[in-house]
Amino acid sequence: MDLKQLLNHDIACSCGRTHRCDIDLVDIGRGAIERLPESVNRFENILLVADSNTYAVCGERVCNLIATKIKGLCLFVTDDLLVPDEAAVGAVREKMTLETDLILGIGSGVINDICKYVSFFAGVKCGIVATAPSMDGFASSGAAMILGGMKVTETTHAPALIIGDTEVLKNAPAEMIRSGYADIIGKYSALNDWKLSRLINGEYLCQEVYDLVLEKTNLIRSLAKDIAERKPEAIEELMRDLVLIGVTLTLLSTTRPGSGSEHHLSHYFEITGLIEDKPYFLHGTDVGYSTIVTAHLRAELRAIQTPEFSSVSDETREKCYEKIYGKIAGEVSDLQKSAGRYANPVNEVYREKWGDVLAILNECPTAAESEEMLTDCGFDLSLFEKMYGAEKIQNGVWFAKDLKDRYSVLWLYFNVFFSESEAEKVL
């Protein structure tokens, strides 16, 4: 299905629901930035948002092209990764006026999320001039923010326009291109989690969207080497499919088609990195590495013919939160109390449907296949453990799931393998 077929109209789906994604314009291809004056023609008071790196890529070109319409600039100057937190939100709000009718970001994931968040609550439109094909959130209605120290996906709105000029995108840093590729490879894990949750929890699943995301994931997998070599056609396809997958999230008003256990681990590495003031990889890069981790978990589960389940006391679990999450342990605990998953275990459902569970787990690529997918695009697999260490990765396997109210294979693995003796290793 073509990207444009998914935009700006009601889609009566075979799943029984009606989907819709309102995005005025998606322009991906060579020369997209040169067409910017026409793309923003209906806006008169634009606030431009960028950081020093993204502005250096094409900020002056954008300013020269639409100079008469730009009435303000919020430029983040930092040597570190920009964090989409309360301070960043406040900085953009300070630059807005009552006349601002478009917040236009220049950048990728973080800039896009900040613009979506601020514009939504201000009641104005937003747009993004992409500088790297680094993640799949361009078109989603969710904004991945860090508020109160927690990684949260706030429901906002999709951008009014998305501009992706392949002449800019193909020259993005290699690690950002690989990040976008890995974010899509992570869909194998996310889709598997979605199907598993349908089986265990009766969660809604749209087969049309499931099939579309799987089709695009397979396509990007086939282009790994071309993407690594920055071939314009492959980079354009990568960007187009990153946007398309984001559109599916907006169509369904859920991140399910694009986010599962591999994303929970990615969020865990980011959050603990911020808490500990330690480095972490780009979001998509962590997703890619975490996809290998979750593939290993599925392999361990597939080896079990008759499942047995263990548990730990609430007190022990709370101590693990304190050890791992420090100052936000209370927020993690409150989230899980509200979600109620620990209070309502599904062990009997697992036992009853174990054959079906194994069949679903078998559909996901193996760890070896996932490793090959990443190395084909230039990943160095040794860097993951060098960055985080085995202990931190294992703690993420146990407790990354607790950052979200979302079922995934991490819950099944925890129910089967976590015990008081494992908790002692954490503590």
C-alpha cells in the first residue's frame, strides 16, 4: 500500500475498525527542501526549532527559502544528546507568540517529539524537516518524552508536514542511518509481542497493519547493504517506510505495530543512562541490539515443553526497583500498581495455551538471524556489551518491562525464570 493512500481519509478496515491519519503533506525525495516554500505556503508565522547540529545541516537553507515566514528561532546548543524534558519544552514555549501558527523542527526524533508535544498543547500545527532517517516516529501521534524522569509516550498529534530530502538524509552520520534501519528491524520483535498479547490477553490486533509493517520490515531487511552504502534509492525507501510505520501508529492510536520488548529495553538503557549520567546509544541502535537480546529470550522459552512459574514478593521487587531505578523507583512502582499485571498473573493461561505460545515465538527471527541483519548494515555487535555490561543488560531483561504498561515477551520470561535467587543477583 502506498503511503499517500493512508493519509487524510477514513479507512474502513477488515479488522472492523475505521482508521484515520491526518497529515497534510509528506514530501520525501530529492529536492524536497527546495519545495519548502510551497509546502508551508498557508502558514505565516513559523517558529523554527533546531539544535546546533541539525541547524548546521540545512538550517540556513531553510531560513533563506522561507525567510519571510520565520518569526522566531529556538536553537538548542549542547554538546550532549538533547533530552526531550521539561526544560526543552519550556525553551520552545518561551519562543512562541500568540501569532505562531506552525512549529517547524529541523532534526530527527527528539526535535520532532518536542515540537509535537509543545504544538499539541498550544493548539497549533507542527512540521519536521528531517535531517536523518534515524527512527520511525516522524508520523506518529505520540511524542516520546522524558517527564518527571520517566520515559512516557504522550498522545499528541501527527505533524502537518514531513519533509525528507534524500540529498540531506543520505549524508547523515552513519550511526543515525543504522539507527533507523535497526528501528525497523526491531519490528520483527514488536509484531511478535503484539501477536503474543492477542493470544494471552485478548488484545486487539489489526491484521492489515500487522501484514503491512511486516512487509515493509522484510523490504528494508533486503536493502541492508544498500542502506549501509548510502545509495539514494535505498535511503529514500528507508525514510519512506519509517514514516509509513509511524503512520500506522497514528491510524491505530497505539504504538503496538512498532514497539514491544525491544523498545522497552531501549527505553531502559536511556532512562538508566540519564539517572546514572552515563552514555547510551541512539534509540534505534538500542532497539537493534535489544532485538538480539529478545531473540535469545524467545529461544530459551521455546526450549520449554511444560512451563513452570516462579515469583518473588512485592517487597523484593520494590527493592529491585530501588537498586535499578533509584530516584524514579516510586514512579515505576506506582505505574505497575496501576497496571495491575503483578496482581493478576496469567500463568494458567500460559499453561492452557503453551503450544500456541511456542508457535508464535517460533515465528520470530532467531538471534543468529537478527545478528546477521545488523552486521549486514555495518553494526559492530561487540559494542553493546562494552557500552552497558552484562549485569546491566540482564537487569534490563528483568525490569525494563516495568517502565511501561504494555505486555511483551519480557513478562513471559520474567514469570518463568525470575526467582528470589535471581533477585539476589540484582541486589
